[in-house]
Amino acid sequence: MKRFFIATLTLTLCVTQGVFAWGGHGHKIVAAIAEKHLTPRAQKNIDLYLDQSIVSYAEWMDQYRNGTPYEISTWWHMITIGTDGKPCGTIRPNGDGDGIPQMVRIVNELKTWRQQPDSLVNLNLKWLIHMVADNHCPAHIFFSDLPGGPTNRYGWFRLNYKGKKTPYHGLWDVYSVSDSHPDLAKDIYAYRDYLDRYSKEEREKIAAGDPYSWGQESGNACRPMYEWAKPNDTIDASFWTKYGYLAEDQLTKAGYRLARLLNELFDN
């Protein structure tokens, strides 16, 4: 395996808590699902650029998002749905877009991975592993017509959960995974196997499409969550009994779609 230690950059990085997207468990579950469905050739080629499994790097983008030079990726963790219900990708005022156009750019760069510098392939892989998961996370989908518009995240309103004022965003980032199935939460591979129950034909159907169609689908699936809870509501574990399916569906879709992208890119 090729190992990459960019010391002059790493020394300046600020490690942050992984509470911004699916928590740590959600990202690792997505990567674990994808890893299970990698072809041997794709896995071998990915191993040339990562010194650990894709599961080990699932949280990397959160951990380094605030450090130079990676602060540019702040808005790449989310997607924007326009008033027409379609991803618009225009959230950043400087024009470099949010998660979907950036993911498309990264995929296009990785199509020529053999001609790219090793360090760029390494970086793009770590970004892609994380961004596919983020772009399916209910809390990371902006809806332009909700209060606050496309840049003032409406989902940060607070409600009462477990005796604490909790942002609705954080409820879906963290608790949707840990509290939907507390018996599985500490074992990402058991959680993976619980979710990964589809046939090959079903997996292929789920993985079809592209980041823009996935974004539109996620927007349609996740929009109702803003009717399920409102500011200052009080909810308990029964919330996940009723609505936890959304997190399960999104985690599973992300895992299959990440596997498809990595296989298409590296199985050659």
C-alpha cells in the first residue's frame, strides 16, 4: 500500500468532533456496506492509495474540515434543494457549489486516477467516501423554501429529547443511528448486515442514477421530516420506532451507491 503523510499540512489541522454528519457510526456503516460490495480488483486498486480500509476513513472529512487547507470543503457536506424540488448546488456565494457538484467533480477526476498524482487520488477518495454518505443524510439536505432559505439551516431548531434541548439536525445526525437500534449501534458490521438485505438486482436498481438524481430522491424522501417535529416539541424513543426507517433507507442507499461509484472507477 502507498501511505501518505503530508506533514506540512497535517500539523496545521484542527480535529473536530464528528457530530456534523451521521455521527461516526453512520459514516462507518455506509462505508462498511460499500466495502462489502467492492469487487476484488476495485479493492486492490483502492488499497494502493489508502493505508487503511474505507471504513477507517469514513469520518476523515469531518475530522479535518476546519483545518487549512480543507476549510474550503465546509459546504460540501450538504446539498441544496431548490424551490422546484431539484438539487441546485449553488449554496456557496463564491460559486464552488455544495455537495453534489463537488462530488461530480471528484468522480470525474478519479476517472483518470492512473494519471493523477497519488496524493490527489488519496484525497479525492477520502472526500468521496464521506460525501456520498453526507449527501444522503436527512439533516444535510437544505430546502430553499423553508424558513431561513438555502443558507440559514432551518433544521437547527431545538426540541426536547432525553431531557435536553437538542437541535433537530443533531437528532438525525447522531440519534437516528444510535437510538433506532441501540442493540446494534456499537457494532457497525452487525448494523451493516441488518441493513444489507437486498438482492443483487435490488442493489443495482437502488444504485442506479447519478448524484443529481440521488439528491432529488433524497429531497423527496426527507422533506416530510419537517412535518414530524417542530420547534420546542418533546419527543422520545417512540419517534424512532415510527420514523427510523428514513435513516435506515438513506444509509443503505448511500452504501450501495458508494460501492457502485468505487467499482466503476477502480475495477479496471
